[in-house]
Amino acid sequence: MPTIEEIQEQIKRLDGTSKLLGFKEIGELPNILWEDEKVEAIIQGRYADRNGILVATNKRLIFVEKGLLWGLRVEDFEYSKVSSIQYNAGLILGKITVFAAGNKAEIDQVPKQQGKTFTDYVRARMTGATPHASYKELAATSEKPTGTKICPECGKPIADEANFCAGCGKQIPQTLIAQEISSSKPEPPATGKREGETGVAKKGCLGCLGLIIVLVVVVAIFGGSSDKTKPSTVPATTQQQGQAKQTAEAPKKSAREANIISNNFLSFDKAYDEKTDIQRTEYWKQVRGKYVKWTGTVADVRDGGNIYFIVRPDTLVADFVADFGSSPEAKKTLVNIKKGTRLTIIGKLLGDKGAVMPWLLEDIEIVQ
């Protein structure tokens, strides 16, 4: 197991985390971390109404809380079991939500900017590869998300030096990096001259200059076309703008429709129930992130931005949940939805159902 000195040295190398060295939970990490486990990111927060620290190592996510009366509490989530991690920022503090094995864990009261950086770093870890960017580099990327590269996964701008997207955590393909480097290289100046090239170039320039003078004289004598014959460019410009707008909107719509794998909840859910546990795990890897088009009856609308849908009449809580998020635009939509309303939505599969957990969808669009 790593020593307390080794752990403290790892934390000191992280950006903005030195104040956490005095937390009593740090002293428990030597007894919690595995032999080859290292601290890569750390943040303070509250989980289940108890204050502690959330640690991202090279192996897993760990929440550690040491109370004065109730002893030590440790909750861990291996990256292979984490299906998604989200971050919602408030005015001062934020909230990190972890979806793992059909369950949801919410860690709130986390520092606002550090919470986003921490979440971005965990998303990079979830790709299954060791992040090339350090925690400090990713923090700088999240503060200045500008660059000439665009993430092929979420479409957000990426810093030129980044290898991971700060928006979705996906690793940037090496082909995109290579293309960006190639396109940014300036053309090398031509310095070599062949024998006799200087004299020929001078003669060619004199000939070109004479030709230009003749053309200018001809134009001055005969004049150009009148204003009446000049076609108006305004309609063409408007048409081009409309075509450009349609072209920009088309990929998003076609990508959503092309990824729809189910139009019927009952048939999809039944096929999932008929699979063995190991078959469900493999199947979820294939369908996670795909879109479904399901119809259900609204059972409840929660403050957090979730609509609970019922399809089966004997369902106690919900068959699937649509996460609209907590933006002002989402709240305007949700406040007008009533219980008992029957809706058809398109959403992206975010979490598979568990023993008591319903299916979870995000990126929602109400069809009818």
C-alpha cells in the first residue's frame, strides 16, 4: 500500500488541492488505496448529507468520509462500472452525479470550477486509457475551451494542445491531431534558384506588366457593363445563407434518427429481461449512447429536471426516466407537463435498469 508521504506528494502536484492535505480523510487513504493505486484528482464534497472527499485514482472513484462519532465510510466506483458522470454548476457550488451499475450517487457542495475540471478528468479516465493530459493541463483546458480543433463526439472546441475533450472526455483521434498539425504548418519559403532563373523571371515580370497595362487601357476605353445589367447579389446571398443553415442543422437530425434502435419500450424491455446477466452486460455496451423513441404516460415531473414515465399499468415507480437537465429552458418546458399526459420522446440511453432503477435517458426531444 502507498505511504501517507507518497499520497501527500501526489496531492501536492495537483492544482488547487493543497488545502485538502489537512483533511482527516487523507490520513485514511493509505488503508484504502490498493498497492499500485495513485491519486490523480481530488475534491471536497457532500454525499448522503455527510462531508468528505471524492478521490479519482488510476483505478476507480472513491468517496471517503470520516466522522467523529460514526467512524469511517468508504464508497467506491470502478471506472468499468461507471456508465456516466455529470456536473451541474450552481451560483457558487456545484453537484457531481455518478451513474454506476444502475445506481446514482450525487456529491453536492463541490467547488464550482474544480468540480467541472474533476468531472472532465474522470470522463477522460472512463475511456479506458491513461489520460495524456495532467490534471493541471485539463484544468487549463476547461478554463479556456478555445482552439482550432473540434471534438468529433460532441462538437465543442478543443484547445490545440489537448488530447482529450473537456466537454465529453473523449480521447481525440490521432488522425485529427495529425491533420491539425499539418494544416497549421506554414509553407516553407522557396530559397533555391536554378542557373539562369533570375534573368528569365525578370523578363517574365516585364511581359506580365505590359499585358496588364494593355488590359487596363481596353477596359477604360470600352467601359464595363452598366448597373442595369449587374445581377443583384442579395437574393443569392440570402439563398446561400438558408442552404448553409439547412446544411448545419441536417447532420444533428440525421445522426439522432440514424441511431434510433427501438421504437417500442415493451419489446425492448422484454428482450433485455430474457437475457442472462453476462449477456445484459455485453448488450448494454452495444446500445449505450444509442437513441430510442418511446411512448409513455407521465407519472411525475421532478424539480431536478426528470420526467418519470409509466408504460406498464402495474409499475410502482417508473419504467423509464427522461433527464431534461436543470436549465431555465428545460424548466419552462417541464412546468407545463401534467401527470397523466401521454408523450412520445426521443432520448439517448444513459443508464440501464437495475432491480429497482428504471431506464435512464438524456438528450431528450419531445416528439408529441
